[in-house]
Amino acid sequence: MLNIDCPWCGKRHETEFRYGGEAHIARPEDPAKLEDTEWAEFLFMRTNTKGYFAERWLHSHGCRRWFNVFRNTVTHEIVGSYKMGEKPPKLPKSAGGTK
Amino acid sequence: MTQAFRTTSGGRIDRKKAINFTFNGQSYIGYEGDTLASALLANGVHLLGRSFKYHRPRGIVAAGAEEPNSMVQLGEGATTEPNIRATQISLYEGLKASSVNVWPNLELDISAINGLFAKIMTAGFYNKTFMWPRSMWMKLYEPVIRRAAGWGKAPAMGDPDIYDHMHLHVEVMVVGGGPAGLMAAMAAGRAGARVLLVDEQNEFGGSLLSRKRQIGGKDETAWIADMVAELEAMPDVTLLRRSTAFGYYDHNYLCVLEQKTDHLPAAERKGKVRQRVWHIRAGQVVLATGAHERPLVFADNDSPGIMLAGSVQTYVNRYGVLPGKKMVLFTNNDTAYEAAIDLQAAGGDVVAIIDCRTEPTGELVDAARALDIEILAGHAITGTSGGKRVSSVEVRKIQKGAKVYTTIERNIDCDLVAMSGGWSPVVHLFSQSQGQLEYDEEKVCFLPGKSRQAQQVAGALAGQFSVKECLAGGYKAGADAARATGFTPKRKPAAPEIDEPAVGSVEPYWIVPSSRPVGEGMAKHFVDLQNDTTAADIELAVREGFESVEHIKRYTLTGFGTDQGKTSNINALAILSGILDKPIPKVGTTTFRPPYTPVSYGALAGRNLGDWSDPVRVTSIHDWHVKNGALFENVGQWKRPWYFPKQGETMQEALNRECLAVRNSVGVLDASTLGKIDIRGPDAAEFLNRIYTNAWAKLGIGRVRYGLMCHEDGMVFDDGTTARLAEDRFLMTTTTGGAAGVLDWLEEYLQTEWPELKVYCTSVTEQWATVSITGPKAGAVLEKLAPEMDLSHENFPFLSFKEGEVAGINARIFRISFTGELTYEINVPWTCGLALWKAVMAAGAEFDITPYGTESMHILRAEKGFIIVGQETDGTTTPQDLGMDWIVSKKKPDFIGKRSFTRSDTARPDRKQLVGLLTETPDDVLPEGSQLVFDPNVPKPIPMAGHVTSSYYSAALGRSIALALVKGGHGRKGQKIFAPLDKRTVTAEIVDPVFYDKEGDRLNG
């Protein structure tokens, strides 16, 4: 079970949270202007990352805040968590540099 | 004669405390400190059971968790447990155990005839034999072979024992209380860290419980006692005995099973927690899980009396038991010699040591020679005889690289064979934690490599096989763990003098040929004793095309079962590596998964049983419903009245009565469970505009509107009415089951997409109790309860609300309707729900007001063609599919879901659309979920046209009605459609989904 660092509450067990999928996918400003394929891209297509991945979590059984977590999908290592609108933390050097 | 195989002195048993127990009905005596296995061996009992497939006689092989054979049925009645290893059962007064997998009994097992058919029961026999003909499954394979191949029996009654769970956070958790683990806990404890030390045994000490060692001038018993005493004196150190860390999960989350009363006589267990599952989150974990010895794979290596050498040593030194009096040792390494030396010292006779190495040398070898024990170097055991107890072994000279060894050198009589194929570190937890394994050629084993989690490894697990290395490695691991969690370790104490023999060498010897090639003739080279997998099975699997170790495991069953191949996995993959001619590291290991040893369901469930298995939510009116005979339906976690049968009424009769009361007079529903969300802020109206499909900006204060919510893909996911309480404040209602999900959804958009909107959402579901009165007489009832209130349609029109007193309680009254009748939904503070309900019942008595439940609610709304989200919708249904275009705004530039309504798929004309169905025979009520077809007479497979979503008998209409999703249904009204059921096909006509009061005249009473 993951130990997730909520930016508001601190480290809590995964069972207090709800997963929210890939982070940093903004809802298009004006969906009506998009072609079907562009809208489908937003609606359905997500990266299936093996490695470091920015994802959203909701502290549903806690402060009810949404936030982002930067996690390695292979090792489950959590590099850090950050509030909505903030930039992801830098990758550790050992993990292949500073993205 | 009792306990004929007990030594005269020594061991960690209390010879003053005799314990009576029975095995297969026979009474025996053991001592406190015994396991069932050691007590049976003390009484000369070796034959404990029959093997899984061939029903060959089997006995005790090991002394701990790695035991593959000696599974017994423990206890009786409701507390009986199947397949418990005799080596892990602490002996207690009155213990009753019996063999598993024997029929009719252990001595005379008829199924052993299976052995004669061994040729067809090779690798993959399940897959091959049971394929055809199908009828044979029911008649022969299932009843006969399952009985023969099964193990113990699960209890037939509920588990009466108490279990619980505990959560613990520590800086350092140490798994394994042998020399390395004790030292690690000491180092971390002295540094000031919160430490948890767990060990599966009844006492700490690990390998020191089995081996005599002098440590710093003390014997091993005194050294362990001093270590434990110091640890126990530390306030922040927790020690758990009889506690197995069975699972190692992400981010240093471990689960431990503590067996609190399993070692006590039944009378002393009453009222106590039997087992506890500890949930641990640790800053650092020190794994000091030790090592298991490997068997050697030689012909007929499975008879009772053939045991692991280290386990023989454990029985001699720890339990004061001679597993045999004439022992032959078969080994590929030095450490096993110590078992021979200790058995001889305890009064047994070691008749020969068969060493596969050509020139064994070293301290222990010399010590054996000094005792005049014959050592046959460069030899191997190539066969055994005895059946129910080994009686002699056949020894041949090893011919390097040969597939057969040609000459019999010797036949040696014996009653015990101790074998050792080297040691395998217990990497299970390390591997569960995603650590990578590395093969060590010199030590002939897999060792922990790169860690994925915050952990240290120490002791035999890390390849530290001497006590000296264990103490040094344990101290370092404990100190490193403390440092990593922010503590400063104390100065390292000086290493104590340790009197122990050198570990010596080990030479890989994975398979021992005999007079014929492996797999030919009757001899069997067992690799996995629990699953009866032989070396020949592995060869056969390779011949049939399996190469991956994971496939071989599944095809031959190696490594399955309750022991998960603790003694067989490495031998199996080494044999596979030999067949494939690939180095062992290239073959790799199978995946290690939790649990390390079996855990009972009771322990996993803990206290979460019955009423506590899931939270139950009830309304403030619940007790009234119970007293008045309601039957209940679970809606999410809520208990909702389903219907209120009167004495002697069938369900349908009750529903007819309830529905007709609503249509003809007045009914009352407890609607408190509907989700309610208070939405507040200057941007609240704009927010609703984006969330709902219809327009909200112009909704007047005091007015109510129905809304649909869609996901971005355009699919309906919730509905409900929302009232405007003030310019900047709304009260939203959601479905009962969808409330939490809707609140999450609203928060998601407010926090992630539109943080600029000034809106707050608060769940108020449990702040307001809701009593809905509905029917032509609803107004008359409310008039009596709220005489001051103007209920005229001009002043209180449909889709509006008022605040005022109802029955003397401050209330909000909403004029909405889910039945099509005049309806008032009266909301009062939660605690006043019952008072209001009673007042409503009293006021409505003269109109014969009738309480109704969810089932009548469903019928009444279906008569009106109102949807229920989750019944008429399934996540693939758009508002247009439901014929609800009227609620989808054409003017709003954007809202959630809008863009998706013009996707090619959602705009398709042949989508499944909501229609009504009327069966040709009015009494026919279609089963909900029935598949529908346009033509039942076309060749199969018949193309599906849709399915029935709701179906009821409508008393108001005097016939059945149904709602369905049908392909292109909106354009098919008047057409016939068919529901092919099990024995008949029902014909129905596609109609409009509104069956009752199409004009909506009844809304105003």
C-alpha cells in the first residue's frame, strides 16, 4: 500500500485516497472548435508510462483536496507531491536527470 | 513404551511438563516446548500422511515453515483447521490431529494404487487427462480423483474465534529474531529508534536454537536471554513472538500474523483474541529471515525417515529427539556434518556419510572422521527401500557427467537419512518487496541484490552463514537503518569471541542418477514433495515445449501448494537449467507472492464481520420502518424500506396496494437518503451551468429545476433536482448511491479545471430528513400540518419551494414529483425526521395514507417513464438515447459532455434508445435484463436488438409495463420485438415510455 504525501495533511495510507489518472491534461478552452480527432485525443488518449509519471490523487477520506503526485510506476517510488497548478518536482539524478 | 526416541537430557523442552495428545486416534505423550512433529518423532511416528498424487507414504522432512509434507487436520468441529504443518504446531494438552489425504486410513491407503498408474499422471496430467469426454468429468474425474487428490477438510460451521487487527508505525522493523535480527534490533534500539522485532517461532534465537555455540564466553541460551532481556527493557522496542511477517507491500507496509492462543489448551483460549494481523508502516526494514536447507534429488527420496540434515540437528538439539538411531548422511557440503556429529553425541549411530564431493576437507569433516564415522567421498545415494519408513539405501560411486551409475557399491541399512543440498536464503519477503535477486556461484544460492525499498538485509539471508558474520552483519544493518531514519547509533561494541566450526564448502549436485536414466523404471526423483513433482516431470515439460520457469511451474505444479515450494523451487530451476543448458541466473526464479505462510480468512477479516463488514447507514425514521414490518433493500450503504407487506400479503399484493394508494389517495416515502449538496458562492449559478446539461443562470430564487449530469464523453452519470435558495446558494439533490461520486466530481472540476470559480460545496445529506407525500390527497394532508401556508398552485407552483413550519418544525418544502402525482417533499432537520413522519401519518390517517418503499417508487416512476440512473443507463447512455433532448441546452456554448454529443459514435442513428414495451399478453412481466431481438426466427447467432432495463406489473394500468434500450428504438414505435427466454419467446410492442397520464394532468392533484 502506497504511503502518499498529501500536500495539506502529510503522509497517509493509500486507502484514504482516490486515484485520478494522468495529471496535466487540461480541458480544452473551447471544445466546440476541436475536430473529432482532437476531442478524442483529450477524451480517450493517455500515456501508459513505464517509469516516472505525474498523476492526480484526491484525498477523498481526508481534506478532499485534489493534488498531483510524481511517481515511478515500476518501483512505486514517489518523488514528491505538489498542489494543483504547481510544477512537478525535479527527477532525482539517479533516475536519469532533470526533466 | 512411550517417547522411545527422546534423548536422556538436553533440549529446550520442559521434561517436567508432560502433555497428552492424540494423532489419528492414538494417544501419545510429549513435553511442553515440543511441536506436534517433534513429539511424534519422540514417539517414533514418522508416517504422517500420503502424497498428493501417488498416495505414497510420507513423513516429516523439516522442522519449520519449509516443511512440504507433514500437513495434518488440527482440532475438531467449528475450529478445525486443514493442512497445518505439524512442524509449526506448538503442542498443547488435549491436542487432536489426524492425517489428511488418506482413504480409508493411513496404513492402508487404497488410493496408493494411483502409483501403479503413475505413467499417466505425469506433468500436466490434469490438462491432458481431463479434457475428454466431458461426461466423464461429472461421473469419474470429479468425485473419485478429487477425493483422492484433496487434502484436509474445511470446517463446515462458522468460525467462533475472535480475531483483530492492529496498526503500528515504527522507524525500524526487524523481521527474524535469529542472531542477525537480535543484533539489528539491538543496534537500532540503542540508537533510540522505535523498533519492532517479529519472529515466527515461540522464542527468539533462530538458528541458535538448533546449534550449540559459545558467544563471548556464554552458551547460546544465555546469550539469547541477555539480548532479549535488554531489548525488553527498552521502552520503544516491541517484541512479537509467534508472529510471521507474511506480506511485504509497497512503501515498507508489512503485514504480520501473530498467533496469540494457538499454543494454549482449549480451556485457556476462551474469550481471548486467537490471532491478530498487524499492519506495519516502517521507516526502514531489516530483513533477517535466515535460510532454508535444500533436499537432494535422488531416486525414491520421499520415504518417511528421509529428512533435511539441519532439521535432524534441530530435533536433536532443540527438542531432545532422535529422529532415528541409525543414520546415513547424504550431503554436498560441510555444514551437514554437524548434524551427524550432534546425533552421534546424543546417543544415535551414524553409520555412514555419503559425500558427493571427491575430496571433502575441513574442520567438520575432520571432526566426523575423529568420531570414526565412515565417509564415502565421491559417492551418492541412488535408491532407497522401506516404503513406510526408510530401511536401507543403495550407494553408488559417482561417474562424473554420466546419465547412469553402473555399479552398486554398497547397500546400507538405516532408519534415517539426513540429506543436505546446501542452503537457500529465505528471499521471499525481499522478493515481494520487488528486490532483485543475484545468483552466487560460490555459495550456490540466490542472494538479495538491489533493493527497491528502504531496507537492509542481514544474516543467512545475506549469505552470512556463520554466527560471527550474522552478528557483524546484523549490527551494521540495524545501525544503518537507525541512521537512515534520523538516529545516531551508539559506538559499535567489540565483536565477541565465538566458538563455531568454519562453514566450509558446497558443491552443486542438482540431480542424482541411478542405475537407469531419470524417468525410466519405477524409481521417482521427487523435486516437490507436496505436489508429487519429479525431475522426470520437468524433463517431460521441456520435451513438450515449455521453457519459461513460470510455465514449468504451472505445468508441473512445482512450487504450488501451502509451502509454495520453499524446499523445491531452487532444485526445480537448477534441474531446468541443466536440461536447457542455460546458467541458473538466466533461467531465473518464479515470482514470490504473499502470503509467506498461509493466513486464515478469519484473521484477514478481523472484526469486520456481519454488521461490521461494511458501515450501515439508516435514516432517522428507520426504527419506525422496522416496527411497521418493512423489508429493506441495500442502496449503497443505506438501508431503505423496500416495501411494507401487511399480514398475509404477497409482495405483488403489497406493491399493488401501495401504488394504488398513491394514485388514488396519498402515499408517503422516506426520501432522506437522497444525496444533498449545498453549493454556495458568487459563481454557483455559473458552475451549475457548466456541470448540468440544461440552463441554470436564470433560475429564480425559490424555484427548482431537474438536471442531468454527463461525463466529458457525453454519457449520463447522475440526475436530480436543484433548488435556488438564494442568489448565491443552491441545494442540489443526487441519487442515493451517487452522492459521494457527485461531490467528488464537483470538487474535481472546482479544484482542477476552474479554480477561478468562487464556489464551495458541502455535503448535507445527513443534515436533512426528507418525507415525501404524494397523491391526489397530498395537499389535504399538508394543509392540516401547515395551516398557515398558502398551498395554492399560483403561490406554490410545481418546481418551487417554500420555507415554513410543518407540524411545528422548521421545514423546506419542495414541489417536485417522481410519481407524476401532486407531491410535497418536506425537509426538516435530521433529528426531527421521525417526529415529522409521525405527524404526517397522523394527519393522513383519514385518507388512509400508505407508506411505500423503493419498489413501489420504481413502479410509479416507470409508469411515468422517468429514468433511474444506473438502471436505464449504464455509462454508455446519452441524454438523447433516453429521449431527453429537451434537457440538453442548445444555447449554452459549453458544458460538460456537450462536445461529445456530436461525436460520430454518439450521433449514430442506431444507438440503443429508451422505449416502452407492452407485452402481447398483459400479465407477462418480462425479466429485467432480458435480451431483445427483432426476429427470433433467423439462424443463430441472432443479432441482439437491446435489453429490458425495467419491468413491473402496474396495478394502475392493470397490466405489465417495461422500459428497454433498443437499437434505433425511437423510430420503431408500433413495431414488434421479441424476448427469447429459457423456454418460450415473449412478444412485445415498442411504445412510448410514458405509460400513465401522458398529459401530466395529475401533477396538480
